[in-house]
Amino acid sequence: MTDVATDSNAQAYSVSELAFALKRTLEDAYGFVRLRAELSKVTHHSNGHVYLTLKDERAAIDGVVWKGSVRNLSVRPEQGLEVIVTGKITTYPAGSRYQIVIETMEAAGVGALLAQLERLKAKLAAEGLFEPGRKQPLPALPAVVGVITSPTGAVIRDILHRIRDRWPCRVIVWPVVVQGEAAAAQVGNAIARFNALEPGGPVPRPDIIIVARGGGSVEDLWAFNDETLARTVAAGTIPLISAVGHETDTTLIDFVSDRRAPTPTAAAEMATPVLAELRAGIADLSARLHRGGGRAVEDRRGRVDNAGRALARVPDLVEMAAQRFNLAASRLGAGLSRNVAAHHTQLVQVSARLSPGLLLRPQEVRADRLARLSLRLRPAMDRGLERAGERLTSLAKLYASVNPDAPLKRGFARVERPDGSLVREGASLVSGEGVRLVFADQARDATIDGTPTLAAPAPKAAKPARTSATPSAQGDLF
């Protein structure tokens, strides 16, 4: 009975109180935890956080990397990668589960890094970034060489010394760090800035770029296995030589670059020709050209001599032509005489058949034909002239009927305004307005006076007969 009473008097927690009490207990007890595990269910959220699961062969625990800690990770979280992480254990009260908040992450050994590298290589190869068709040829005679490397190491001194000995040209060095977390971003930025330079600008655009670094471990060279850096190299338009590490070292940018050099010194040799060798080659080609030209001239001279011996002598050719000319000239006179005689004979034969009657007969035929044509054309011409005369008479009568000056000869007058316009109605005139009266023999000026009167309509007269009598006298217009 006592135990039951005691249990019934125990404090009752709310769910939230218990959940947050457990959260504080775990965070206090496991505020710093270092785990070695395999990543699975990796999700890169759009807000920048990374959600994942850490597991081994018997257990699993959820993990989260907040946005502010993602850029501090030494490796990119990927499915199946074995890593060592540090962080703290906490709970998610709303779901009654615990998780680890990851602050650092590194690959668990070289094998894990290489496995991650192989997965990234397979991904980029599937996108075609390693295809040989994408590789650009290196320029034969570069005027400007861009070098991306550390400015303090032995690598830059070896490259500059080798270029100076082989091909003295302008070298632009872009200083970067070649190891550590910032190396990939700095190298990628240098490549992008070199490709962004405009030809003819204040800073010359390189004809070729060398990315160089000395040898080191896989961890030391891991910055050159960055996916973003590899894509930047693949997107560049300037030919690029990768010279990272020694001959046995391989990084991701070796596969996307246009050429891979086993050492930085070899990269300088790939990028530049040997000036002395070019000069020697030009001198050798010049000597061969002169020798070849001399041999060609001698060969042509021999051919000309051989052809000349096969030709006939000039005097022989002239003498033969002179003989043919003399022979033709001797026969020319007799031939002309025979030709004249033959044509004279033909003329005599033809002239015997000619007589005045033969010449007059065609003229008589044509005269007779002309007379017959004249007889047929004369009536047609007479009819045409008659019709033309009738039309001319009609036009003359029409002209006389529409002539504006004809009524003036019969006693009428034409009233015009001073500007020459014709007055057709008396109502359009006002008192005091000046007008001009045009008669048959002269024109007189007048002024409108008095008030208008309505005249009685005149009786309609019968149509006068067409006589030669003159019309009656005209009355007063006003």
C-alpha cells in the first residue's frame, strides 16, 4: 500500500518537459563526439543544409550539417563515402529521435578519397568532359604564357628558367595557394579570369595556360580533384596544360585539361618551342631551298640544251623558206596572166548575149504594173478626199456655232467684271460695281446704277426662218 501511495504522489512530467530534459542530458553528456562511419541518404537541401545518415554494419544515426559549417568540410558529403566526423549529439523533440550535428568532416583514409574520386570521374566522364574531341590544340608559337601556381615555390622558378632558355616570351604569373581548402577556389578563379581577358586589352590575354604544382600526397593534391575546378577547366577557351604533381600523380583536372605534363618543367617544354631549333630548322630549310633551286635551274638548262640539239639550224629553216618563196613568185606572173585571159573570155561570152531590149523589157513591165495600180487607187483616193472635205465643212460650221464673238456681230454685248470673269446673272451685280461691256468693235467700261427691276417675260417668238436678214435692233440693257 505504501509503494502505491508513493508512486501516486510522484511528479508528472509533460511530454515537452521530458523531451527537452533528455535533449539537455544528451548534449551535456555528448557535447563533443568523434565518429567513423559510412555516409548514406545524403541530401543537399536548397537552403544550404546537408542531411545524411551515418552507419556501420550494425547501427545508424541521423546527422545534419548546418549551412554555416558546410564550407568548412574538407570533403564533399557523398553516398558511400567513409568519413570521420566531429560534432555533438542532440535530439529532435518533435520526433523523439536523436541525431548528430556535424561540425567537421574528413575522409577516413586514402581509400575513401580515391573511391570518392573514382565516383566523380565516372560522373564527369558520363557528361563527356573527358572526350578527346573537346581537347584544343596547343599554339605553335605562343606570344604570352599564363602560369597559375604558387609564387614562392621552386615550380615557378623552374618554369620561368625553362621558358627563358627555350622561347623568350612574356609570362604572366597568377599567384595562388596550391594546397588546402582555398586552393581549388583560387585556381578556378585564376583560370576564369585569364579566359575573361579581352584580346588587345591592358593585360594581354595568354595564348596558353599552365597550372602547376609540385608533388605531394593524395591529401596534398586533393584540391585539384574538386568538381567545380574541373568544370571551370573544361569550360575554358584557352588551351590549358595540367602539371600537378610528379609523373605518377593523377588529379581530376588532368583528365579535363587539353594536355597533361608529367612535371612542371615538362609543361614549359610542351607550351613553348625551342628558338634555337627553329632558327636551325629555318637555316636548314633555306639551304635546302637554295640547293633545290640550283638543281632545278641546272635541270632546266640541260633540258633546253637537249631540246636545242634536236631542232634544225636557223639558216637551214630560212633557206628552205626562201626557196619556196622564189618558186611561188616565179609562177605568180604566169598565173595572173592566165586568170585575166580566162575572165576576159567569160566577159566576151556574156556581153554577146546582152542587148538594149533586155534592159528595156523589165522597165516596161514595171511601168504597166504601176499604171494598173494607179487606176485602182484613184477612186479610193477621191472618196477619201470627199469624206475629208465633208468633215472639214462640219467642223467649220460647229466652230462658227460655238464662237463666243459671233453674237457680238448681231448687236449683242458681253458683260465682264474687271478681272475678266463673265457675268451670267444680273442679280449677282450690285450698285456701284464696275463692269466692262464688250461689243463687236470695241469694249467700254460701265458702272451699275439704280435698283434692279423685274422685266415682264417676253412672249415666246416663233422660230425664225433661216434667212440672211439681220436681227432686230437690240434694246437698252438697263
